[in-house]
Amino acid sequence: MGFSTTDITSAIYYSFLMNVATAPTATTRVASLIGTTRTDVSGLGTYTSNLQIDASGKILLAPDNNGITLATAITTSSVVGTTVFVVVKYDPSTYKTDVWVNPAAADLGTASAPTPTKADIVGGATTGTNGFTFKTGLGVVNAEIDELRIGSSWAQVTPAASTSIIGAISDDAVSVSFKGNSLEISGMDGSKLVSLYSADGKLVKSVSTEGNQVNAAGLQTGIYIVKLSSAKGAKSYKAVKK
């Protein structure tokens, strides 16, 4: 998808939730920014800040798709079967990419970005960006991706972690519980944002729905904090998946 008729030459961020069901047979691209101008390669449609998954299920970042820079490992172990929240920043003025995987809940929505999981990954000189794409490479990634955000700042692409009440949601009226691979919400009809955080405060799933069930098949067993947000306010609940 394209952004505008003019190249974006300032820093740009993208983020999304990702759950990889099975690793590809070979390292393959998952998501990329589209660079429209380069100083080292002629033509349009080149890619930068390429997020990849390798055959062992680890996340990689290849800043250049033209063989100039090899991919850098972002995670040291497989993320297959686990929902991760990924944030990527590319700065055309320095040709550097920063990557965050599962940033702390306290850092979400803040004015400035925290320390990246991997910082200053330098690639080819892509002087501007003008699009984003989900694109596979040599292999095929079987993955669920949700809540894509693209913006010019950290705060624009990370959901605020605040759980302060902004309206009236009655504790007596609402209950949240897991039933198998489904999160059941009772006593709260209408449109709402359901955000699930792990016990250590990491966002693992976020979905907007008007229903009362959320698919939790990709979540591991354990304790979760479930934040419900609607026009009536926001409230957090604890739920255990067995």
C-alpha cells in the first residue's frame, strides 16, 4: 500500500501483533517498507526494513533487499506459537533501522521510544519511503497478523498501556473468563477493544469486536490481564487460561 505522491524522508514506524504457526522452510520476508528512491540502485519498488522469519522460527531484520546487507538476528530463540508485538523504525536520514520485540507495557504510548531490542541496523541508502507491504520471499510463513499501525512516532504505533477508568463499567455487570481456546466476555455488549497482556505486562493480542468471544487459540496457558475499552470507559480484569 502506498502512502502519498511524495516520498517520506523523515523517520517512519510500523508495528503489528504476529503469531507464527509454523516456521518457513527458508528465511522469508514478512513485512517491508517500500523505498521509492535509492542512491545505490536505480528504479522504484525497492524494499527496506524487511522483517523476516528464518527456518528455525527466529525474527530477523534485513535492512536492504538487494544483497548489500545481511540480515541481523532480532530474537535468539523461536517465536513459533507465541504472539509477539513487533515495532520497526526506519530513519532515511541515517539509513538505520531499530526493532523492538515485546516492549514493556510501561513503555507503550510514551512520547519517546525505549531502548530497542536491536538498534542502528544500517542498510543501503534508501532516501525515502512511500509504502508498506506484507510480502513473502523464498518460503511461506504461516502466521496470523493483527493491528497494523504505521506512523511517524513511537506513540502513534504503540497502544497506550493506561488502564485508568474513563467512564463507568460496572464490575458487577462484566465478567471475563477463558473457555478452552475462547475468551468469553459477558455483561458488555456493543463495540469494544479487547487487549490481552501477559503476566509480565506484554501485549499479546488486541482486537476490536462487537461480539462476546475472542479467539485465544494462539495463547499459551497462564494468567492474563484483559483490558476492555468502550465508549463507557476502560477496565482491566484477570483471567486464567488452562
